[in-house]
Amino acid sequence: MEFLNELWAPFADFWRLTEGVLDDTAFGTSFGRIILAILVFSLLLVLRGLFARFVIGWLKRIAKRTTNTFDDRLVQSLSHPMRFVPVVLGFFLATAILGLEGTFETIALRITRSLIALTLFWGVIALVDPVTDSFGKLREVLSSTMLDWIQKAVKILIAIIGAAAILQFWGIEIGPLVAGLGLFGLAAALAAQDLFKNLLSGVLVIAEKRFEPGEWIKVDGVVEGTVQSIGFRSTMVMQFDKAIVQVPNTKLADTAVINFTRMSHRRIYWKIGVLYDTTAAQLREVRDGIEDYILTNDDFASPDEVATFVRVDSFNDSSIDIMVYCFTKTTNWGEWLAVKEALAYRIKEIVEGAGTGFAFPSRSLYVEALPGDAPETFTPPKDGGSEHAPASDKVASARTAAGDRGPGESSGDGDGG
């Protein structure tokens, strides 16, 4: 307070010189005092930018001279609370100039104390991040998400303490207030059971280190994508179509989660079908060529690390199948696609170089006879009906009716003369 009184002394001397010029009263003070208070407060608001530029800049230059970066983070974190200091000082000087009495003085004093407490607790909250980040081993023991949760919890606790201190300045007792909120808190807890379930599920997810922000996860029937953040109630996941999904933590704690990011290798599993007319020598050449390419290529993991197989697997309906089972060293999806594409090109070259080809689904149809190949069916003529008889039968009948006479013979009955 002595420092503030010394700071106020020049303004008090100036006011004694101008006292009586504006002596109309309003709210227990004169209009002259009100105008001067407004001018002083406005002046300190203007000087706020200069204060931030010179004082904070001077502190940053001092911090840069040291070898560690801890003090740099401290100054950077305190820059915003420090910029609020001229506002608090301006309000104090303005209320001192006004010379308030009675109720107005009490209210002004409480506001000043509240602003000072707000600035102090704001600065303490700002120091939480650089202080916790300075413990590098703590981040190794705990996950980054767990440390973020601890930082948030500490900030909330400090904010509650600061709010309680400010309420004390205004004569509000915290004890009876907390007791009065007990029944309300019980009712709220019953109504917010799902919220607490998700909160506990989030703690389990972080404690078990199921996944971290930036990792690719898949939950069958729920979501697949990259984890953005793990919150108190839900986890934010960005799908591969760039859509954001908020997944309740209970679904991630009670369901099997596949974490693709933590794969040591990435698998390629194919079945290559070749034609049935492929000879044993050609089949062996294809198999050996594929196996040699995989074993000599640096993009694939060695059989000592993971299982690697290239074998003739089965005789399928339309093809002889060769199983290709191997793993790539990279787990990056884009790089894995490139390695798989190169393998596909090489397999095609090997199959074509062996003089065979790829089989495709086909079906053979065997026909015993075609239409028109069967013998002609004979149908005998009906009784008394010669119109349906064959032409050869008609000729025979005509020869019979003529008596089978030869040339020059008469068909009539002669007398023999």
C-alpha cells in the first residue's frame, strides 16, 4: 500500500491545485473528479500496449540470455496476465481520484481486490503448463493425454480456489454455500450418470494407454480414423473422409480397439491363380521367382522377424493357387500401397516370363448330341389314305395298277384276233 500511496501522491498534488474548479457533486463526488478519473483510467489503458511492449519485451530478452528454455516459457505464459496489470492499476487510481465514501467506497475497494485476485490466480493458472512440461520424465512415465488431464484438473482446482477467494471479498461464505449445493449436487450426479461413466472410461483408456492423439484406430461398427483428442466425456476422431466423430469414452473402453499405428509390420496376403495347363516346371519357376523377389527386397521384413510364405496352396475350381504371405517393413499406408503395387508388377512379369498366365473363373460344358444329329423318325401311312404315302409308294401303286405291262402292250381285253 505504501507504494500505491507514493504513486498516488503526484495525482493528489495536481488535484489540490484544481480543486474547486468543478465542484458539482454526483454519487458523492464532483464532476471534476469523475472527468479526471476517466482520463487517468484511459491513459493507463493506452499505456497498456507500451507496458506490454517494453516491460514484457525486456523480460523476454533477459530470458533469452539463459541456456535453458524454462524461463522463456514462463515469461511467455505470464505475458497475458501481466498485460492486465495496467487495467487494475488504472481502476485503483480512478477510484482513489473519485474519493468515494460510504457504500461506493466499499464497492470500489471490493472490485479492486477482486481484480487483483483475478490477476494473481490468472498468473498461477498460466504457470501450470510450463511447470508441468518441465518434468520430462513425468511425461515419459505418464502418457501425454494423462498429463494434459492433470493440467486441466489443476487449472480447474486453482480457478475454484480463486473464485472462492473473490466471493470471500464480497462477504459470501463458502461453507454454507457448499452445504446448500449438496442436495443439488446429489440430484445432478444422479442425472449425470452417463457423464461420470464416460469420465471413468476416459481415465481407463488413458491409464491402459490404448491409443494416443495422432494414432489410427478402428472400432468395429463404431468408427475408424485418426484420434484428435481424448476429452473428459468423449474422444474426437477424424475419419478418412475428414469427418469429425465424437465417440463416447464408454464405447472405447468396453469394446475391442484395433490400433493400426502400433503395428510392427504390415501384412500382404494374396492368392495367385494360374492356369491349369501350367506345367510343374513353370509352376516351380513362378513360385521361386516370387519368393526370391520378396527375400531379396529391402522393403519386406525378413523371415527371421515375421512369417513369410510363398507356396502352392490349392487346386481351385478354375486355377492352381499360389499363396503369397509376407510383411512390409513400413506401416505407413501410402508407402505400403507403393510396395504392394511393385510386388504386383513383379508377379505379373514372373508369370508371363514363365510362359503361363493367370486363370479366371470358367466353366466347361459337355454336350452329348446337338439338334439334327438324331436319326429321322418314320411315320407309317394311315389306312386307305394314299395321299400321305411316300412318293416311292405312290409310284409302286401306279405300276401295279398298270399290270406291269411292257411297252406296246394293250390294257384292254382283246379277242385274240
